[in-house]
Amino acid sequence: MGKTVKISLGEAIVRYLDNQYVSLDGKEEKFVEGFFTIFGHGCVLGVGEALSMANHGLKVYQGKNEQGMAHVAIAYAKQHNRRKILPCMSSIGPGAANMITAAGTATANNIPLLLFCGDTFASRQPDPVLQQIEQLYSPTVTTNDAFRAVTRFFDRITRPEQIMSALTGAMRVLTDPAHTGAAAIALPQDVQGETFDYPEEFFRKRVHKITRPLPVREELEEGVAAVRAAKKPLLIAGGGVRYSEAGAALKEFAEEHNVPFAETQAGKSALPSSHPLNAGGLGVTGNSCANALVRQADLIIAVGTRFTDFTTGSKELFADKKVLTLNASDFHGGKLDAVKMTCDAKAGLEILHIALGEYRSEWGEETERAKKEWKKEYDRLAGIELDENSPGEIGSKMPDAISGFIKAHGGAVAQTAAVAAVREEIPANAIIVGSAGSLPGDLQRMWTTDTKDAYNMEYGYSCMGYEIAGALGSKLAEPEREVYAMVGDGSFFMLHSELVTALQEGVKINVLLFDNASFGCINNLQMEQGVDALCTELRYREGDKPIREGRFMNVDFAKVAEGYGCKAYSVRTLEELRAALRDSLKQSVSTLIDIKTAPKTMTHGYDGWWNVGVTQNPRTEKQKKAREDRQEHLARARKY
């Protein structure tokens, strides 16, 4: 029998995590280097005691909001292409519940996130303890059971020896390229301090090998036949291309076989934007170039994507196309009745490339023409200038909203012009982070970068409040690069707590706050479907009138940031924005630029349809038209 060591469950967790490594292509890396926590009575004297007092090499960070710190961890893992994680620990009750949203964010995006959730007493002797929810039908149910719906792995520990199988199971999920996501382990506060004679072998250095599975022969043959039968195939670069580091393989495949490619939100920056075959973002938030090429294609070769509705245009964009998938996940690869190759993205592309031999598509100058047309539209979007009399040139025409906003704020810029100015002024290798609102659409369409992994967009869950925490996570992962959180005022209100953590740690991030005094994209959705604007704009309530008739509020976000200790700027013209961006590069402390951005000045359309629920009892002609349009698109969309 091997040697044992008698330690607490809390110390067993810390020791185990400190000895986890991963390897890919022979490169070995430490999987866990840090740990995020907000201490409370449910964790501070258990795992917290071990983090504070035991001998280990983990750097411990103090979060400010449990959801926020877990979002930091998600962005950190993504920036490391899922080969490093930051485990997070909360207390019981509301602290744990705050991490549920982050767990959903990680699982939807297939990003590894390890969560330890304080729980009630396993002994039940002091029940009900502070922050415990009691259920009449079962004393075993606690707040943490809510994690079951949003995680890939969940366990509750009631005896200290159970942590060994729990950690082993969590690591299996966290290092699985096909089905990674959140893993949550609930830790009753009494069990955390209990001791056990753990085998010393359990704490040895473990190297989890990430492999590159090849497709089976039958799938490869079917994939080759599908490509050879196609005249105009189109590649889609999804997140799997990034995480597999398959950008070079996809680039070679595209060049050798003359196949243009488009990008999903997760796949963007895996390949250079300037590549002549790169059509840019596709789908609901895609540009005119990519969506035009999709319409012309007769085969979609989808690499490492899970086919969200924004990518497929709610299954209407390429409903009549044959689909070939290369995906590590058999589940995702089998969607849309696809011919599937279950494989690593890089390895799959390489073997398909070899098997195709001299095959070349029949694409001619269509890609170049479509790119030129999009460049004209980009230049128009970048050049929009506003004053109080400006018409609503983009999306819904709302000149009253634009002029009212400009009057309330003393000036404003067009959002598309601001995005273009930011791209011109910030470093070429800067990382941008985003998640929710209208900015993801503008950025998928307009943002360009030739730097690998410079685009960290969370759009699987589109979680408001991810942006600033995500910027901190990206900066912790790559401290040498400038990092920019692209955030709307709605998301800033929702969650910006980890800006304080960045200041506390002396880590510089840059917050670009696009303030249009509204949940702008949802306001667009309301009004385009014939619904009167309600509770989607930041207006004062004036008397008994509907809030939509009030004046726009004017919040000085720069003062908020200054109060925390940031260097802050407030801008209302493109010239002021450019000056602020240049000055922010000189700063060593985190910065915030409050950009007053007129409503209705985001990008819109480009032949990507989004299926949203509309009333079957229309009150207006516009609602009736919206319902008719939906029925027309549904008739064309793929049904499965």
C-alpha cells in the first residue's frame, strides 16, 4: 500500500490543482496557475484556509462579484485557447448563485471553467444555516442544484475522500476539446475542513494529453466525395479552428483548393482579415461579402462551429446547401443533416487536403468583387458624421432619437464611425473583448485584424457584463498586449466590478464605453417588429407619461471611472475620440473612454435573417408585415 498524507479536503483541492498540466503537440503547460475567490462563511475557513496557509504555488485573486470573477476566468481560458484555467470559489447561497450565469456562459461557448461552490452542512446539524434555502420535499436540494442545468459536470461532496473522483471527473471535462464547459463541485462547509488519509500518488504531477483525432476512413471518403462534387464550396472558420490552432492549416487548404472562407464570432482572428480569400463575418451579424458568397456556394465546409442561429441565419442562409462538417464533437458535427468528419480541426483539414489531391473549385472573381462591394459599404459606415439634423441612416430611421440624444449629451458620434476610428488608432496586435448589444454585430462586420487571437468575443451566451471582466482575463493571459473592452452602457450598468480588480492588481485594461443611453439592439428589435419602444432606452420618467416619452438621461461615466482610480475621458466627436485613444496608450493605469454614441447608428442587415417570435395577433400594419416576413423566411429555412 502506498504512502498517505492526512490533510483537509480544502488542502487536497489546492495540492491537486497545483500539479495539473496539459500538453498539445508535445508542448507541456501548467494548467492551473491562479485561483479567484470571494470569501464568505461557506468557504473562507475551508478551501480558503488552505489557500491562505498551505504550501502551494497558486496566485490568489480577490474578485468583486462572483459572476464577474468567473467571467475573468472564461476570457483567460479562451485567450489561452483552453489550455489554462483559473478556478473560482464562492461562498454558499447568493455567492454561488451569482456564478450560475458564468457557468452558462462557459458551457455555451465550450470554454473550460472550474467552479467550487460553498454549500450547506453535510451533517445538517445546524440547519438552516445562514443563506440556506429550505425545500419541503427534499433536504438534499440547495442553491447549487441550479448548476446542473448549465454545467458539463456537477458533483456534491459529502465525504472528504469523494473529492478524488470529483476532481478526476472535472478534469476529464475541462480538458475535453469536444465537450468542455463548466464543471461545478459543491462543497459543504463542514466537509471542507474534514481530514482524510489521501494517497500521496493522487497529488503527483498529472499531464492531461490533448490529442488530435483523425476521421475514420468512411467519414473521410464521404467528405472527399462531397468536396469533389462541389463547384463552389465555402469554408466556415468556427471557434474550433482557433482552439485547435488550425488557422495555418485552413489557410493552406483555402489557397491550394481555391476555397473562400467566412468567420463566425468565435473563429474570428484565427486567420488574417487581410487574406484575399477571407470574406469576413457571416450570418445574422455578417457582412454583405460573406453572406453573398454563402448564397452562391453549393457546399458549406464548416470547421469547428456549433451552428448557432446567428451563423446559419436561423437555418435560412444556406438552407438549400449541402453541408460538410469537421468537428471534434459528434453532436455538433451531425447538425443540419451534414456529412460529418469527427476529428480535430487541424488534423482533419490536413488529411482532407491531402486526400483531395489536385482538386480546385470553380470560384472565379466573385470573392474579389464581393470584398470590393463590402469595402465601399465599410467606407460609408466609417465616414458617417452627425449633427442635430442628421437622418437615421442606419437601420430604423429615427431622426428624433438621434437629435434628442445629441441635445441631451451635447454632441455624439456615429457608432460605426467610432468603431472604424478605434481600429485605426489602437495597436495592430491589440485584443478586443465584447459580448452583448449592437457592438458584436458591428465588430463581426467591421473589425479587422491580422494578429492571431486578437478578437475575444463571447457570443454563444451573449452575456451582458462579460466585457470588462473578459478584458481583465485577456490581459492576465497576455500582459504584454493592450486589451480593450468594447462595452455598451447597458452592459456597463449590468456588471463592471472587475474594473476595480484590475486597478487593485495594477493590470491595465482599456474600457471603450459606447453610451447610446439604451439597450440599442433590443430597441431596434422592438421597433422593427412594430412594437412601441418600452424600457429599452435610458430616459427620465416625466409625470404619468410612458417612460419612452421622457428626456434622455446623461450619465457621466468618466467620473464614475475616475472615482475608482482610472484615467478617464469623455468624448463627443471623432477628433476627441482619436485624441483620447492616443493619450490612453501613454497611461500605465486602466483607462475608460466615455463615447457618446447616437442611437440608431449601428450596422444592420446584409441579408442575414434572424428568427424571432412575433405576435400572431398584430395590432398595426407594421406588426402584420413583420409576421408575413417571418412566414416567408420560415418557408425557405431548413426544417432540421
